[in-house]
Amino acid sequence: MKNETKFISGQIWKYDNNSGEEDSVLTILKIDRIDNDSIIHVRIDNIKIPIPSTGTYADHIGHLPFSETQLSNSVTEMTGHAKELPSFSEGYMQWKNAFDAGKAGYWKMSVKEALEGICKVATG
């Protein structure tokens, strides 16, 4: 099992992002260690995700789980540390219950690719 990680809850990172989202950052929320990987839970701010039912856009995603390897390959610079973590327990618990039941996974691609996929699904 992996014991070492460069990630710590509360860290704020810039990452390789999409054009127009250069100010976007992610915050490390929680780290779950599994057999041969770690799942790093993040919040992403300063993005533009379409909300089809309203015709508006979300400016953040409150919880996304990533493979440590892919997250590590995505981040470019740590910019600070959150004084207080944003609320994420509801989204995390929904994911955790589904993950434990074998009905959810975690992103094993870059943050940029994951966000591109989320936008494609949102826009049909």
C-alpha cells in the first residue's frame, strides 16, 4: 500500500486546464488509500460547466475523486492552503456508499480530460 503522497488536505493547486479557465484551481479535500493507489478527492473552482436544465453554468464542482497518479500528472503549481475546507461530506458520502457497493469509481484520467468529458455529457 502506498504511504507517501505529495498531497495533503487543504492544498490548493493550479492544473493543466482548458482554454478560458486559466484561473481555475483545485483544492485537495480528502485522501483515501486503497490497495495499490490513493484516491484524491478534490473540489474544482473557477470553471464553467453547463447546467442543461437551466441554461446556466456552474462555477465549481464540489467533489471529484481522482487517481493519485493522474492528479499528480495534472497539477502544475501549488498556490496555497485553504484555511477551512469547503463542505463536501454529502457528495463524498454518496460516492463512498456507491464505491463500497461497487457502483462508483474514480477518475483515472487527467483533470482536464475529466472536465471535458463532464461538459460533453452535460451538453449531450
